[in-house]
Amino acid sequence: MSRPTVIVVGQTPPPHEGQAIMIAAMIEGLRERLPVVPVRMAFSASVAEAGSFSWGKVGHLFHLIRRTRKALREHSGSVLYYPPAPARPMAVWRDIVFLSAVRPRARTTIFHFHAAGLSDYLQRHAAVRRMGLRAYGKPDAAIVQTEVGRADGEALGARRVAVIPCGRDIPILPKARTGGPFRILFAGIHRRTKGIFDAIATLAELRRRGIDAELHTAGAWYSEAERLAAERRLAALGISDRMVQRGVLTDRALWQEFADADVLFFPTFYEWESLGVVALEAMAYGLPVVASDWRGPRDVVVNAETGFICPVGNVAAYADALERLACDPALRTRLGAAGRKRYEERFTMKRFLDDLERLIREVAADV
């Protein structure tokens, strides 16, 4: 079977968010199997900069085009790997400019949808649809995270659509704390659509019910306005001392938060959610996951087996699930063990890389 060079164009940390972390891990693992040429995107140094305009980003776009065209020229017959951006207007136009400039030089193109919803966006916006379909259309393969995500690849006329959920290798640290309040972990970007305000409301409801609960959060605030709104809400509810904000954590500091948590809370309704790597990380640590019935978490968490799936935005349902777990350590252990087993069977980095390598080799050989 062929051993093609893979030109990986994508963001790696910073910022420390799901897609950037996954692409960095993928590059590291894939280069042990295939020749890899990374071309780093650097449009945003923080989550707050994502989606905003600056002339520096325009300059970086043309720099990225030059570097990618150079890599394609130097590695004839290579595979171009590209993760389409979330379906925000500025990001879509950026993709259109980039792909229109580089795809004619690529023998093989594979799109990897870390963010879902591009097909819906193009369907709704006729003004961009024609140019979008020219830029994105007919890739040799589209990788999606779940069966629901197939719509993005199929709408673009991909020759092949492969469901390959991301995987993670998670270093497991021992629990450092003993006793104390029931600890709920919220990890990820702190923004309304990721569920941070629902998490605050649920914490207040648990306290109202007499549950000695504490919310630990890890991640950056998407905006200063949302951070200030959350601080005001916490103060109004009288629970400011019950939410411990740890900020952006990496490596050992992040894994210690997972080790010391009792449950992961993932109440997302993020527009472009496709999987939710944070749920995989929690399952690796044997944590039950309480999550929203939303694209991504509903495909990872098995309701009443590895955690609980609740209606989006339903604070009472979230609190019911968390109260059950707070009051029943044996249930936490049972669901957590099932989650760990599911992680080992489906979401390891080895499985992800095995499936990805196989797809790349097959697609390159077919062209």
C-alpha cells in the first residue's frame, strides 16, 4: 500500500482548545507512521480572538497560502489534510480564499470536520453557496466525528465519507484529594453556548436542594462580557465561593482536575459541536458524564450506562442527574467504569490513528 506524504494545515496550540489540541496530537502520532509536513495556522492566539477580523489575519492567510503551495510543489503527489473552519461568515470566506488558491495544486484532498454545520450554512446562504461549493466541493474524502456528521461530507460531494471519532491518550494521575464537597468539573471554553451559565444555575439548584456541591472549571472565557455576567450571576445566587475558576490548564495541572473530580458536567449547546473531546478525557478517568442531548455528547455518552443525557438547558434535569450521582457513590463507580471501558474500546489515540492512516493510504492509492 502507498506511503504518501501528508501536508497537514491546521491550528495547533495556542490557543489550548479542542481542535488545536487534537491536531497537535494527530501530527505527533501520524508522523511515526507516514511522512508529515505540518503547516501551522496561527490566526488566533486566544479563544477571544477567534472569529474577529484583523489585517494581521489577512496577511497570515496569504502567508499560509504561500507555504502550503510551496509544500505541495515540493511533495508531488502528497495528500492535503485540511479541517474546515466553523461555519462563521469570516471563517468560511477565509476557507474559500485558501482552498481556491491551494486545491488546484493538490492531487488528493481530505477534509476533517472538527466542527459541524458547514453544509447547513451553505444551504442557508445562497450568496456564498456557489463559491463555497467550488472551494470545498468534491474532496477525495471527508472525515466526520459521528454518523450525524455525515451530512457535511455528503453535501460537498465527497468521494468517500468516513466516520472516525477523535481519540486521546490520557495520562492517568492518582486522586490527590480525600473527602470534601461533591466536585463537579466543567472543562472547555467558558461561553454561553458551551453551557457555562447552565452549569452555574445547576450548581445553585443543587445547593438549594441541600447538596454540598462545588463547581471547578478549567478553560478560558470566550469574552470579558460573559465573564463579568457570570460573576454577577454567581454573586446574585450567593454561590461565588462555590465556583472555583482554574483558568487555562495544560498537562499535569489539567489531568489533576480530572483525577480529583467526581463527575464531568457537559451541558453544551454549542453551534458547531461535533464530538466533545472533554467527554472522552473524563471517561478515560472513569468519571460519569452528565451531558446535554446535543450533537456530540449524545454520540459519546450512553444514557444510564456511562452517564446521563438530559434535555438541553433543562436545569432541573441536570440537577436531578447530578443529585443522584452525589448521593450514590456506587452508581458513580459503576457508570465511571463503563465509561472507561467505552473509552478503551472506541476513543484511544491508537484506534484513531489506525483508522486515519488506513483511510489516507487507501484514498491516496485510489486517486
